[in-house]
Amino acid sequence: MAWYHRFSDLFRRGTLDREIDDELITHIAERTDELVEQGMSEREARDCARKQFGNYTRRKEETREIHLLNWIETVRQDVRYAFRTLGSNPAFAATAILSLALGIGANTAIFSIINAVMLRSLPVENPAKLVQINSKEAGSELTNPIWEYLRDHQHALSGVLAYSPDRFDLSDGSESRFGQGMWVSGNFFNVLGVPALQGRVFSAQEDRRGAAPVAVISYGFWKRNFANDLSVVGKTVRLNRHEFEIVGVTPPWFTGLDVDHGYDVAIPITCEPILNTDRSKLDNRSAWWLRILGRLSPGENLQQAQNRFKALAPVMFQETVDPRLPAQMQKEFVKSTLSLQPATTGFSDIRTQYKTALFTLMAITGLVLLVACANIANLLLARATARGREFSVRMAMGASRLRVIRQLMTESILLSISGAGTGLLLALWMSRLLIRLISTTGNPLDIGLSLNFSLLGFTMLAAIVTALLFGLAPALSTTRGGLNHALKENARGALQGFSRFNLGMTLVAGQIALSLILLVGAGLFVGTLRNLLTIDPGFSRRSILLVNAQFKQPSIGKDQRIQKYNQMLERIRAIPGVISAARSMRTPITNFGMNGLTFPEGYQAKSRMDTLAWLNLISPEYFNTMATRLVMGRDFAKTDDVKTSRVMIIGESTARHFFGTSNPVGKTIGMDTRGDKRVHYEIVGVVEDTKYQQINEGQRLTAFLPVDQDPEPDSAVNFEIRRAVPLNALLHPVQSAISSVNRDVSLEFQDFETQVNESLLQPRVVALLSSAFGLLALLLAGIGLYGLTAYGVSRRKNEIGIRIALGARRGAVIRLILGDVAMLLALGVSAGVGASLVMGRLIANLLYGIRPNDPMEIGVAVLILTACTVFAAYIPARRAAGLDPMGALREE
Amino acid sequence: MKKQKNDILQGTLTLLVLRMLQAQGALHGYALTSHIQRASAELLRVEEGSLYPALHRMEQDGLVKAEWGVTERGRKARLYSLTAAGKEQLAEEMQNWDRLTEGVARVLRYA
């Protein structure tokens, strides 16, 4: 019986059981028949036969045990033998295990991140039943009036909750220290099934307006900041410099609904006015900030619940429409619809931002693993051929082909399991490294990456698949042809080209093709990064310090803000080492943005979005500080304030878009404020185009307004400071300059270059990793080719010796060897180029300023690959050419 | 379990089975039992069930090979036959047996 039958017997005891039963029952039946023929009655005969047979059950058990014991014994033998053969060639074993560990480790690392941010269910009760309430028109973040309406009127779901992730400043003042926070509805914890570990969680009483400032903290926060103090309930935590009383602690397993990071503090949505005295979002019908989730009722599916929500939508949107919106928009708003989406895996920015990148990296590491497998297969093949005599002898002594294949596969599995085990350890480290790499100061990541079952399962699967990939083909190929063939193989003297090593050649050609794909990919990603780094974003990234100042509301009254902020700006400008300084509502290259529909003088909008402009409010000197070139007209001046007429500066593209070639300076652009009132701005200047939210965005329409004309100044302000001294030297002076005007402030410092670079993290990481993996694949392919050539040369020693003895020159011998390699290379490169062209399309949206079939990039990759492979093959070829013909022939 | 008088010694069973298969070709378990009993003129009696663990062990050791066939009465049965290794083993065990019986006989005779 073949080994795999026996293996399956262990799991399907049924077959073996039935077979043994069949055999034993036949025996008893035959005996009964014979006894009946001798004249016994049927009944007597059966009893007698049974008796003679002895203890049926015990014999059957014994018979079955023999199969099991034998299986265990042969496995033990195979494993021991495999250990011995691998141990006898530790260099081979180490190479194989190391390359597998790298390959499997890289795959497992990427998988563990994909698993954590995309596949794993939330740590809440029955997460499969969680759904999110979305509106196709309004988005996935809804207003508080909508939430209150849904809370009080929906019956389709068994419970609904609202929450919004936020950052809270935990410091007492001066420099900000942020924690992860959540605004939550009263029933948030109850609907999720999260009990309190200490104290209580929130309840419906927290949904009442004007509720006391209370907070529930996470286990992690409790441990870090209160050292698991059992009397924490009743103590306070400071959020944006307001005191909140801690009422409860959640269990360690609950880390919030955002998988990118845990949460520290949760506070009721109804406490929002405490932190935002200026403009509370609670009754704002245009503040889209709450995620609304619900739990499907038992026995109801998504579709049924969704249908009920559809019916609810018209009345709800009618009730919650913002009356300050222009009439047309109100009409569109009430036609909005609601839909439900599964929310089992929670929320993750990494998921949305890095989805394509992660899958691409998974594919890249998969290809690297394939290259590594091909390498090991090649090594195994060479080894198996060298061990041909051993196998011939074993097969001559009666071992079946399957027995020998099993032996070889045991070695392969032993290798792959060792590789996978090491790889798993590497993966735990690499995934953390990768997360640290994509973590930023603004968005610190804390993703649960500890060992779990799906990770173990993935690694096991990788081990088995790789063992089959690299082990099976060599095992089949070396045992093919059986005994005679194997013995004849060892006959010497015959002329042997590469012809015999078809499998080896295919493997190396495949490696070359795979490496080329990886090199082309790496080239494209590096090219993308280079484009992003060298592009002119319309500002300088160097030597600019950004300062975000948050003032406790309402420590400066709205009417005093402009004056106070300008006073701070003047004091900053006076600091030695400050070249110039400005202030603005936002800084470039952040997620935060503001846009508005514009009505340029004499321009007919082609569509509604055709006149959508992205806005910033800035002070005079802003362009000077950011090194943005003024193309036409003038910069804002101190005189552009609330008392004078409204002015605007626009980007070059905007000017061209609206006014073509005519001079835009002096023309006006209208914009609607709340309440449908149109304000006209006079264009006083044009600046070069600047990037708004991302370096790799297409050119947007941009417009700048004077911050001094802002009718509703915010309680936070950004300063941009161009510096001539090191950044650290400015921190203290800037802080005293600002707090000398208003003491109650917390500051966040950021180097502008860091802010820009962090926005390029994803392309940077992809470029870095794809290059590293590309080089690894190239190295492996080089080793593979070197091995194959060296092996070919050693087998052709005789032939080469004769050729040299007959007068072949060095060059001719080298050409002879390289000729074979050139064929392999041509084969591999053409396959690789073909595959690159196909696969390039899949990564097109990760690229910037470069086409996936860029002939230049492909050419460079082919060149690098050719140089490396020729080098790898040249070493053994040169050695062959230097053979002493007499020595080579005498060896026979 | 009570020992029967003429229980075949464990090692001897292998020898007998191998010999029987050499003489008769492929046989199923029941036929093997009957043949051994008949050939020994009913002197040797195998506890019939114990034959099967032995047969399966011999199969695993590669001394015999088995395939499904039918008995003379038309029942499905596994038919055992000798392998090359089984033949070698038989020759060796027959020699051993001869030496053993000769030795035992000498002791009994001259002690």
C-alpha cells in the first residue's frame, strides 16, 4: 500500500476498518460453509467457526495496530534518515533553511498585517452582526441630528450606536501630548457587548444634553497611566485641558473599533460642547463626523434590515436637512438614501490607504518565495543526481520508487518546516518593523500583531506548499526511469551537455523570469518615488517649522483672535534666526482641507464640480515663507482686513482655467457663504501652482483668502516659520513668544519636510521593500545560475579537457559555456518581459509619472539582470577554461 | 486466555505461511489455515484469528504482497503471495529452523 494511503488511513479509519472486517468475515464464512458441508447445522457451524477463530475484536485491533505502528515507524526512520543526510551537508541545509526563512518570513509578515487590518473580526460580542449605516450621497460619516433621529426612530436593528474617533490633548498645557480618543453614544458599550472591568460603562443617561463630563478609559490606558490602580474610578483625566471624571475601565480585549490603534479614552458625544464652546457640532446639520453602527436583529439578514432603512430615509433626511444650505442643495439632500454595510472588521485608515500596496507586497514576497523554491529545487536536484548511486542501490534492494520519493519528500518537509519556523520568528519581528516604518507622529499605529491561529495556519500552509513546490519535481525526476537508468547515469566518459538537465534549466529560466518581474516592479516603484521627490510642489520643503497652537476655548474671544494671533506672529518674526513667518488656517499636505464652489466673473461653469476650488486662509508673507513664487499682482498686505474689500489670490492653473490668457488681476470671483449670501472677491495676485493635500494629486483649482478677513476665526492657528537656525533652537523662543500673548495654549511642532515625507510613506515603503526583494531575488537567481553552470562544467570536465587538448582556446571554451547560459537568459528574459507587461497593469495606480510598460525601466531591469547572470555564469566558465587538460583526463 | 496445547510458536507461524505460499502460490487467509492444518495432518492448529495480524505484519515488512480476489466459494478475499524478499526470508528461516531442531534434538538425545 502506498504511503499516502496509509497516511490517509489514520484519518479515515473507515476504509482500513472495513477492509479488515471484510477479510476476517470471509474467513469465518468460509469455515462455516465447510462445517455445514461436513453435516453441521447452520447455527452450530457458525458458532463453531466463531470459536475456532478466537477473539474477533482483539485480532482485528491487532491487525489494525500493525498498520499504525508501521506508519509511525517508517516516518520515524525517514525523519532520522533525513536528519542524517541534511546534517551531512550542513552548508546546503543552512542555505536552504535561510532562504526559506526569508521567503516564508516575508510572506507571513505581510500576511499578518493584512490579517490584522483586513480580515480579523473586531474584539466585540458577535461582530458578524455589526453593520454600518451609510448614505451614498452623504458618506459614511453622518451628523448628530441624523444620529439622534435614528436613535429614536429606527426599529430595524436591535441596537444602534454612534461614535467618532478623535485625538485628545492629554497635557496640562505647553507642549501637546495626544491620546487616542472616541466620542461615543450612551449605549456604545452595551450594543457592542463590552462590560466594565472597573466601575461602569456609559448608559442612556449619557445621551442627555448637558451631561456631566465623564470618561471610560481602556485597560491599556489604565495600566500605563494609573498602574492598574483599583481606585481609579472617581479620578479625573485631562482632555484638551478640561477635566473628565473616570467612571469605568473596559476589559483588556476591547481596543476600540479602529484596528490601526487602540483607544485610550471614550467620552460621551453629548460632552462635545465642553471642548468646542465656539461652534458645537451637536445641532450643526452640516457637521459630518459620526459613524453610526447597528446590530442586526436575531434572524434578520442585512437585506431585510436595509429595506426597512430605505423606507426610513426620506422622512429622516427631511427632518435633518440644514436650512442654511442653498435651496437647490436642500432639494438634493432630502433625496439621499441610506444603506447598510457589514462592519465586522472595524475601521482602518491603513486598510484604505495601503490596500493595493499590501496586496502588491504580498505578491512580491510570493514571487521571492517562488524564486527561493526554485533555488532549493535546483540544489536538491543536483544533490539527488549526486546521490544517484545511493538511490540505485536502494531501489535495487527492493525499495519501491514511492518509498524513495517519500524519503526525499521527508527531507524537503523537514527543510521547509525548519525554514517556516525560523520564518515565523522573523515575521513577528518584520511585521512590527514594517508597522513602525509606516507609523507617523500624527498617526501612531498600534496594530495587534501577536501570534494567532490564522498566522500559524498561514505559516503551516506556506511550509507545506513550498515543500511540494521545491521537493516534488526533483524527487519525481530523479527517481524516474528506475534502476537501470540510474545506474547508467553514473557511467562516465560520455559527452554530456546541459541536455540532461532539463528540469534544472527550466527552474533557472523561471528564476530569471521571476527576478526580472521583481526588478521591473522595483524600478517602477523607485521611479515613482523619485518623481514624487523631485516634483516641484510649488513650495520649498526645507527649513520650515510648523507650529500648531490650540487655545482653550473660550480663552480668547472671537473678536480678539485676529489681533492676538497677529501679535503672536509679530513676536515670532522678531526672534533671531527667523527669516520670515506667516500664519494660516491650514498647512499644505495634510488630510484636512476646505473647498467651495466659486463663481468667476464671465465664466460659464461646465459642471457643478468644474468651479470647485480648494481654499486656504493665509497671512501676508505666507508665499514668501513657503517659497511660493508670485507670478502676477501682489501679495496680501496688512491692510487687507475686515474693514477693507474682500481680496483673493489664485493659482496659475486656476487663472488659466477661468480666464484663459486674459489678465486675471482685477477680475472678481464670487463665493457663497452660509445663508445663500454671495460675496465677491477681487483677484489681486496669481501664484505658481501648489500641491494641496498630497504630493501626487492631480492639479487642483486653488484659491487663497486673507486670514485677517476671516469672519469666524478658529481657536487654533498654524504658524509657518522659515528658519536660519536649527529647529530645536527655535522651540523655546517660539513657545514663549506665543504664550507671552496668551498663556493658555498647547503647541505642536512639526518640521514641514517631515510632514511632506510622511505623506510619501506609502510609495517610499513600497519602493524600499520592492527594491530589497528585487535584489534578494536577483541574488538567489544568481546563485542558482552559478550552481547550475558550475555543476554543468564539473560534469563536462572530460569533454572540455579533450577540447583544450585538441587546441580550443580559452575564449572558445568560455563561449561554449556561456552559449548555454545565453539561451537560458534569453528564455527567462522574454518570459519575464511578457509577464511584467501583464502584471504592470495591476500596479498602475501605485505609480506616479511613469507608465507600467515604460521601455526605459524594463530595459534597465533587463540590463541589470543580464549583467548579474553573465557574471554568475562567467566564474565557473573561466574556471573551465583554465582546466589543465591532462589533469582533467587523468582523473578518469 | 488459556493456551492450547498445539499453539504454533509465534516465529514459526511466519515460516509456515511463507512455506505454504511458496508451495501453493497465492492463497487467502482461510485457505492458508486449512492447508497448514491439512499438511500437518491436523497436528498443528493455528488459532485462526491470530493469522491475520501476522499476515499484515509480513505484508508491511514486504515478505508477502496482497491483492483483492475471490475464494472458491465466490467470496471477496485478500490473496497473499510471496515477494522476492519473502523468498529470501523463507530460505533463511528454513536454515534457522533446521539448525534449531537439530540442536534441540541433540540436547534431548544426549543430555
